[in-house]
Amino acid sequence: MTVDLKIDWATTEAAQYACKNWHYTGKMPNAGVKIGIWEDGKFAGVILFGIGAANATNGSKYGLAAKNEIAELARVALKPNHKATVSQCVAMAVRLLKKQSPKLRMLISFADPQQGHHGGIYQAGNWVYTGVSSGDRCFVVFGERKHAKTIHSNGWVQKESWLRSNVDPHAKEVRLPGKHRYLMPLDKEMRERIEPLRKPYPKRPKQATSPQGKGGGAAPTRTLQTQAGA
């Protein structure tokens, strides 16, 4: 099947629509770069990149600057009946991102086994699998899960007892299991540096479904620190 596949910067509104309607979370993450996908002239979704939460994009452990040399592929939200492969769309988006931010040296992304994901799209793109990340901490406030960083940004104390006394009497702290971690080097030296970290790819769970849909740089035009196409 042939398809006229094009990518370009997406507006915040377009990204919100794609995430709400075509991603299982129904939410858009904090992402500074939003790249849209068009098939045969019709909008087919977005691929979002950002600086990540907590230590997700702390590049020091890989010999990089703590920030700006590493970014997170934060979301792939494509309509259910898209024609191009997800790995093809991701590869095109990565090339555009690299052109826009030439100082960027590596990408990181995660696949959540709790959602039946094993990272097939990263395996198809020859990303380097480095194992399962350590679990993360979050809080449930008013029935909604919030990252500890979000709790702090709201001016709240990251303690269950404090939240129950001052915000929501039913608030609770929960520990999230780890996720599969994938790295994509963006230059030869970086590839040689992280290749020794490679581990065998995890296999797809037998009963897993893959709910893709719901069912900086030198003088860059848009950077990971600003909203793209806002």
C-alpha cells in the first residue's frame, strides 16, 4: 500500500486532539516539540518530544550534559487506521528533530508493560534496549494520578499525610512499576558509547494488545524548551 506521507510541525491544538482521541491515556504530556503526521493530505496524528519528568532525561549517566543533549520521545498518537508503519513515522520525526536541534545526541523512550507494551516500534527502529527502569513514585489526588514533580509544582508537600490533611482526605501515595527503557543514539560516537549497554529485546506478551489509539540546537525555529506550533 502506497501512501503520501509527510511530516511538519503541529499546533498544540492538533496535538491535544490526537492525544485525546487516539492515545490510550487520553492526555497530552508536557512536550516542547510537536511533530504532525499527514497521510494523503489528511492529518493522521502526532509524535511528541520533551525534556521528560524527574530524571528521565538526565544525560549525565551517559556522559552527556544533564539536559539539552538528550530528549524523551514522550508520545506517539496516531489514528487507528493510519497506513504508514509507526516505526517509519517515528524515524521521520527523529530526523526532523535532529535537523532542528543539531546539538541533541540521544533520545530515550519507555514502553509500559503494565499496558501490554514491549517496545515493538523501537525494536523495529533498532533502538538500544537497556532493561527495565526503576519504579517511580506518584500520588493519587481526587482520583487522578499525579507525578511527584506535579505535586511539587502545585506547591504541595510530597507526603501522603500532608496531602490528606491539606488537599484531599483520600489522597494516597503509590509506587509504579518500572518500564522498558530504549535509547536512540543520534551520532556515531554516541552509538559506540551506548551499544555495550544493549540487552536482548523483550518479547511481546502473548495476550497483549497494542492500544496505540484510544480503542537545543543552533538557532532552532522551535526548541525543546519552548512550545512548538503553539
